Amino acid sequence: MRATRAARPLTDRDTANDNSTCRGASISDLRPLTGVRVCYFGRYDPKYSRNVIITKCLERAGAEVVHVRDDRSLPFRTPVLLWRALRARFDVIIVGFRAHSDVFLARLLASGRRVPLIFDPLTSRYEEKVIDRQLVRPDSWLARWYWFSDRAGCRVADRILLETAAQISHFATTFDVSREKCRRFWLGADDDVMADGDRVRCDEDLVCKWRDSVLAP
């Protein structure tokens, strides 16, 4: 596999215990990925915060992000994604969140180009459908399919982006994935949306409403 610089900002210097984050000002000044082209691939939502922030982080680091995506069902989008990717030039492929089914096509493209493949699942479909939401019975064929496809998708990726140490442990034990392949990536918030405001003094009780989804640390 040809070594490139594209994986470095997403792997925290390839050290699982490094808690550094991709900070806008410093990464924009250093621009360590200048000249690197990243293919953001699959049926992902370009407006979803996770994909937005990762794209901004890459661009601030100097990378050029090429979006290769399609919203149709798997049989119809696969040839379209293949055609668009073959026409693009890139140094690394990232399969964006919610594009789990497209990781296998991305593997073929990455192998053909001899570039790294980074998979950003955030969560497994098995965990979402079977464990968390309990939409599928654990002993059903569909649950087995989710487990098999999640395991296979993780195995074909060169790196897997996850948010917490608990997630890494879950993937390692549930899908027999090497911990060395997983990288804890603390995403943070979109600083174009969430920014420090003016500090004010509050002499009365302050009631805050917090709406979010939280993953275990």
C-alpha cells in the first residue's frame, strides 16, 4: 500500500492515547495536507454534522476533498459511484457516515489505486438495529446479516474512526477487529455554528436546555 499523508489528521498521530484535536486555527496555519486529494465516498449525508466537520477539518489542513456520492439504493448507485470515482484523482478514500454498504466498493477502488481506505461508521448497524433500538431479534437471520456485514466492512478498511474507547472495545470484541486498526477521533462541534459569545453575568438562576445524543466515554 502506498504511503500517503492523508491518514495523519484523522488518526491522532497514529496514537490511540493522544487526545489532541483538529483545531481550526493551528491546523489552518500548518496546512499539513496541502496537495493531498481526499475522496469522500458513498451514500452519506453531506449536511450531517459529522461529515461536515470532518470535511472542514481536512480542507483547513490543506487537503482538497472530492465528493463522490449518490443517494439511490445500492444496486443503482454502485455503478454510478464506480464511474465517478474512476474519473477522479485521489490519495485516500473515506467512506462517510451512513455509507456502510459502500465500503466494499471503496475497498476495490482503494486496492486498484493503491491508496488507504478509512471507514467512518460512527456506530455499527448491528449495534443500532439489534442492540440499541431492538428493531431486529438477535437470533434472526437479519441480525446475523448485520453482524456479518459490519464485521466484513471493518475488516476490509485500513483504518476505522470511532469516537470513544468504549466503542473501540465494542468493535474489537463484537466483530473481532484489531484495536490497532481503530482510531479514537474526538469530533467536537462545528465552530462555524457553535462559537464563543460575549460573557455575561447572571445574578439569577439560569436554566439551560441541552439537546444532544451522547456516547459513553
